[in-house]
Amino acid sequence: MPGEETASQEAARLESLLEAAQQRLDQATVQAESTVELTRLAAAELDTATAAAAAASAAAQTAQAATDQAQSQVAAAGRAAFMSSGDLAQAGLLLEADDPEDLLARATTLALLADDRAEDISALEEVQGQQEAADASAQEAVLRQQEALGAAQQADADANARLAEAQQSYAAASAERAALQEQLQVAQVAALTEQGVDDPESVVAAGQAAVAASGGDLVAGQVTSCYGARGGTNHNGIDIAAPIGTPIYAPEGGVVLNAGPANGFGLAVYIQHSDGTITLYGHINQFFVTAGQVVEAGELIAEVGNRGQSTGPHLHIETHVGGLYATRTNPAPWLAQRGITLGGRCA
């Protein structure tokens, strides 16, 4: 029938447009979350540089203390030599010394130090050399720390700019997708009506509900972005959109490595499971577990949020193998092995 063909064609056309809008939505989400990696790496480099600067400063202080002690020991030897010499003229010269190092130089010039004090002088020269090297190392470490701080601040500024752009793109694509979704539902109902399907509205609504349940036992939401390459970057996890406050459950038992502030994610929960895999749950609104806690499969661990570098309320989940941030893999197969499917979109 011509009318049926028109309704079906319109539904197909809208589905195509909806898929294109979804792809733009995905790209905006991935662009926003790529800034998480940008700021995370910069923050890690700053932490490393700060620790190195602190260690170098401590080493310099230790070297300074060793130099002070050596100078005192040699100065004491010089005074002892003076006391035994009984030469008042030489004594006057020694008493005019400005500091232990000056005293040492005058005593050496006056040949007041016995041969058995030569080792003390040599030791002093050695620790003074060590102090100079330690001071130079500390200065270099501070410069590296300042450079790392500047890089971290620049990375944060770049990330915020990219995030703002991604959020604008996301908002536009989301509005477009919502409008297309409404049009598609109308077209699908019309097509099913012309096909003679009973209660087409219920059929269409059931299809939408099936899509909305794509998070399975992990979280009730809709998958918006899968793991993989997107526009020159890699999306290191899977995103499931859901309203703020939607419960998030542990897909498998394990030990909580950390729960709290996380660079780029705002708040995050990290769980290590029996096979060594670490799962990360980012952008959460609040968490209900603590580091060191043992959790069971299906246990409430957090709720969906919109914190950090995010374009909208959603759960970002990652799987890490070989240690935290060592190797990030596609979470879909790991979740599927535990009975959690993602609607086929991220298989």
C-alpha cells in the first residue's frame, strides 16, 4: 500500500537521522572524557615532580648538616692546635676569623694543624662538594616542579576549553535527538497502525523500554558510547546515561581500592576483582563504599552523577588489567561474562 510504504519510509528516514544524531552525541561525550586523560597525566607528572623536589630538598638539608658538622670538627681542631702552640700573634689572627671555614683557612695557612688532622680537612672538602651537588640537584628539581605545575595548569585550562565545546555540542545533539525521537515514535506508531498491529503505542513503548534497560544489573540506563577509537582519541570505557541518583551495583565481588575524588571524574570508585581486573566507576554523584571494603556482586556501591569532565548525567565504567591504568580494555566482554549485556551496542 502506498500509505504503508510512506509511513515505513518515514520511520526509516527518522531512524537514520536519529543514528546520526546519536553519533554526534557520542563524539561530544568522548571529546569531553578525553580531557580526563589530559588532566590526569598532567597531575601525575606534577605529583612526581613535587615528590622529586621534596626528596632533593631533604638531601640538600642532610648535606648541609654534614657540612656544618665537618666544619665544626675542623674548627675545633684548629683551636686545639692554637691552644697548644702558645703563639699570641697567631692566636690573634685565629680569633679574628669570621666563621669556622675562615678559621680553618687561617689555621691551615699558619700550619697550626697537625698532620693527623689532614683527614678532617679532606673529609670537609668532600662533604662540601656533596652539599654543592645536592643544592644544585634541589634547584633543578624545583625548576622541574615549576615546569610541571605550569604544564598542569595549562592542561587544566585546555581541558576546560575542550569540555565547554563538548558540552555545547552535546546539548545541541541531545536536543536534536530528543526531537527526532518524538518524531520517530509517531512515525513508528503510524507504520504499525497501517500494518494492522493492535495497540501500536504499547509496542513502540515496549521497544523504547528495552533500549532504556541496556545497562542490565550494573545500572538502569542507556548506553551512549562504547569503548574504542573516536575522532583521533580513544574512549577508554563505556558510558551509560541515567538520571542523577540512579543506583550503581557491583557487577562482581571484590575489594574497593579507592572511593572518592578522582582527577577528571569528580568522584570515582575503584574495585579490584578476584581475576585481578580493576573496574572504575566515574562521574558518580556519591559513593557508599570505602577503601579496603569487601563488596559482593549486586551490592550498591554508588549512584550516577554528573561530576568532573562530563557532558551530562551518566556512568563511565572502565576495566584495567595488570594494575590501575596499566592496560585499559573493553569492559563489554568482561561484563558479558558476568551476565551483564549492553543491548548489543557495545558487544
